[in-house]
Amino acid sequence: MLHELLLALLGFTGDFVIDEREQAETLGLGAADNPLHQFPDEPTFRLAPDLSFLHPSERNVIQRLISLGFYYRELDHFATISRNLSFIQSTKDFSLPHSPELLKGKPRKGSVYRRAIANGIVEILSVYRAAVLQVEQNLLSDPLPILATVTQGLNKFEVLLPPLYELIVEIEREDIRGGQLLNLLHKRCHCGVPELQACIQRLLWHGHQVMYNQLTYWMVYGILQDQHGEFFIQRQDRKTEGHELSHLDDITNLMQKSTDDGALTDWHLGFHISLEMLPEYINMRVAESILFAGKAVKVLRNPTSSFRLQESSVRQSVLKGSCRVQGFLGTFGLEREIPQSSNLIAEDLLPQSEADKIDAMLKELKQSSEFQKRLFESAISSIRTIAANHLWQLVVVRADLNGHLKALKDYFLLAKGDFFQCFLEESRQLMRLPPRQSTAEADLMVPFQLAALKTVSDEDKYFPRVSLRMPSFGINMTATQVDFPKLKSNADGNLVPLQGRTLVESSLDGWDGVALEYSVDWPLQLFFTQEVISKYRKVFQYLIRLKRTQMELEKSWAAVMHQDHIDFANNRRDCKNNSIPQHRRRRSLPMWRVREHMTFLIRNLQFYIQFIAGRCDRVSVECSTSSSARFS
């Protein structure tokens, strides 16, 4: 009986111990797809009913002991299936001969977190097997009471194996994976049994090893190592969420123009935080820091080919300059050390020393026996600071973000007033006529280039990035100067339209579609996306219309003043007709009041948009980019 009992404790049944579930399957009494049959709530190991030599009290003790064998077998099956690598990497049926029916003939989703938990269960089961072996050795060496010895040797497992079985049943029934599995283990750690708490914490430690490995790939190399969608940082599913990202279509279209812009696409649309897989003990602020750090490292480690060529040309020019200086100094015999080429060459965007520092912080967390929330958040904050600092150096210092912001202000917000004043003066006669659809853009380029030659200096390195476009013409009209209906004075001296004529609102002319384009290089597309440029373009189109209106009001004032001076000179020569010019002046006073109010409105509206809204936008961006801490 001893060996039959010990074999039953290791999950083997026979004539001494039978499995009621296997008997039911043999007789066809249990549905194979019934979850309650696949994972029964109670152990199905039973003593054979024909064992008449056992006392009822002994049967009760043995029945309680062989339940451990049932739990052991189920846990061992779960661990064996979950640790099968070929099973994880394929949807084919890799079921084992003694696997439960749930695992046979059905494709399973792979899970590296389940495999990690299975490794922890294997550790616990190895301790259980060692305890059974020790009981066997004790019984063979000394003829002690069998049941008392077995009960004493395996007593502690009666509080360990049943909760572990309940754990794997919940995992299988609910198909719990990834961060959800970490949440489940974290909740079950809070119990009043120290031995069980230690076992669950060990399982949670194994799960955290997978999470730390994924964090290392993501925050050190910018790689998302997640084959089964279990990490809380996941790729964006553009097929299912494309309708929710309609406002980012322009970004996608821009980045699909070049194969080198994959990192930029990932920055805007590539990754998101999966709330379903985010462990509850990691708050959203920390998860956002992890997302930002990984995306920043991905950008830093994947510069475009054009950026590499630019950096290479800069380094070569610096090296050539140092060689010339060295030759010049050598000619005159001056003993001065020339910096080595390694010092002249700019460091990598993410130096290896910084990557090693990030890796060391994650390894320190990984080696801890328990998850320390405070240490984890502190390490993530430090890693985010490192990534933000190097991304700030790349975008703000190397790519000269502030210089490009000034260029946007100069050209899109009309801060370079002399240039646009000259441009409108040169194109005024052209804009009096409706634009020709085939040559409108080419016609405007002539005054645009003339204005650039007169006002833009050769030192302005940002002007070549600005280009003029005519995307749409609006409503074509015979002339931009709208013919307003003629007015006459009534008995009260007010202006009214002539009979049969009504005041109508003027339509937009074709030149209102004039727009600017701005070319940006990597990595400034992180900020100057097509969505941002389109907003600047709309502001420019509105400002240029205000500028044209203001100029026409000023031109009309100058023309009338010129005519008034002529009338005044003629009046002095002909005093008899003095009443006629004075009457003309009084009649035109309401019109000039309207012109004065229009000028006041246009001028102040233009001032507000240029210097208030534009300055607020620039100040907010400069504050966020003034340091790497704010940049992140």
C-alpha cells in the first residue's frame, strides 16, 4: 500500500486510487467541452471502493492525502503545457498524451507570462516531490506508522496546492494573460498564510522578470518585444481605430512619402498604452513615462539616412579643417595639441554609456525579490529624464528648433513685415485680375522672388524652406476690386442705395487661396507635423487677407488725399465755386468714418494675431523646450 499511496501523491492512479473524471470520460458520461468537467471544483481522486481492509478513519486520512496528488497532477499538466515552446510559437495541436481535454485539439494563444508562472509552479512542485521522496526514505529506513509519517511530511502542502489549483483554474477559464495575470497574482499575495503568500510572491516575481525584460527591450533599444500582445505598451491597430484618427490623416500621408520616416510614424501613431494589460499597481503617469522613454529611444536609435549623411558631411568638414590647422601650425613649428578626431566627431544620439546606465537600473529592479513601487517609479523617472535630455539635445540643439520657430513666426505670422509689404506692392497689379488656373502660382513667384531679393538677406538660411502655393482659387471674379452699388443722399443726409440696387456681401476672390509651405527635416517632424503646418497655413491665409485689406485702405486714403489737395488748390483759384468742394467734403465724411473704423479694426486684429496669439504660442513652446525636464 505504501508505494501505491506515494505514486498517487505524484498524480498516478491505478487499482488503489482511481480518477472519477477518467472513468466518466471512458463511459461517455462527461462532456469534454464542459469547463466544470475539465476543471472540477473538487478533487476527482478516490480510493477504490473494494478496499475492505481499510478502517473508515484511515480512508478519510488517505482520501485527504491523495487530493494532493490530484492538485499536483493538474498543476504539473498546466506547467508542462505552458512551458512548451513549440506550443507557444504555433497554433498547431501540441497537446501531451495526459493533457486535459481542454488542451487537446484546440489552438491556444501563446503567453510568455504564463510560461514564467509555469516556471514558478515547477519550482514549487519540485519542493513537493522532494518532500514525497523524503517521506519514502523515512518510511523505508524506519518502520514508522505510514499515515502519520505521510501526514506529517506533507502537512504544509495542504495549504499551498489547493489555492494554486484555484489560481490555474481561474487563469484557464478566464484566459488571463499578460498584465491581467500580474494583477491576479498581486491581489492573491494579500493573504493571511505566510507560506502561501511566499509562493504567490515567487510566482509574481517570475511574472515581473518577463515585464522587466520587455521594459529593457523597450527603454534601452526602442524595440517592442511582445509577440502575443501582453505588454501594456502595444502597437496601434490602425485598421480598427483609423476612423478615430481622422485628424491625423495628414501626418500619415506625410510620413508615407519616405521609407526613412518609420520612426516618426511610430512616434505619432505607432504605440499606445493598453489599459487592459496595465497592472493596477503601475499608475498612468508612470506608464506614460515608459511610453515616452521608449519612443524617444526608438527615435534616437533610428535616425534617417539623410540625417546620417548630414552628420557625416559635418564631421568630414570638421576633420578637414583640423588637418589644415595642424599643417599650418606645423609649418611654423608651434607646439600645440590638436584635438583628436574622436573629440571632434559628435557623440552618438544615445551614447552607449547612457544605455548601459538605463540597463543597470532595470537590472537592479529585476534582481529584487519583491516589487518596490517607490524604487520602480524613481527608476522610471530617471530613465525618462535621460531619454528626454538626449531627445532635447537632438531636437532643440542640433536641429535648431528655436530657429525654425522664429522662421515660422517671420513668414507665417508676417513678422517679417518689410518682405510681405514689398511682396504685396509688387503683386498688387497682378492681384487686381482674377488668377489664371494654369499659371497662377508661377505668376506669383515673380513678385515673391523680387521681394526676397530686396528684403531677405543671404544669411537667412530658413527662407529656402519657404515656398509659395496656390492650392485653391475660391470663387473667380472679374476683379478683386468689388463694384459696390452707387449711393445717394436722402433728405436726412444719410447714404442709401439707388433704387433697384441692394448691398450684397462680396465673395472671396481667387487670390485668397495663397498659402505657404515649410519644409522640415528629421527629427523636426516630431513637432512640425502636417497638422501643425496646416494650422500655421490657415493663420497665414487670414493674415495675408488682412494685410491686403489694410494696404487697400491705405492706398484709398492716399488717393483721396491727393485728390483733395488738387480740389483745394483749384478752390483757391476759383473762390466762386467754394461751396461745391465743401459740400463734397461733407458728403464724404460718413465714408471716411467707415474707412477709419475699418482701418482701426483691421490693424488691431492683425496686431492681436501676430503679437499676442503668436507670442503666446512661441512662449509656451520655448518654455517647454528650455530644458530637458520640461521637454519631456
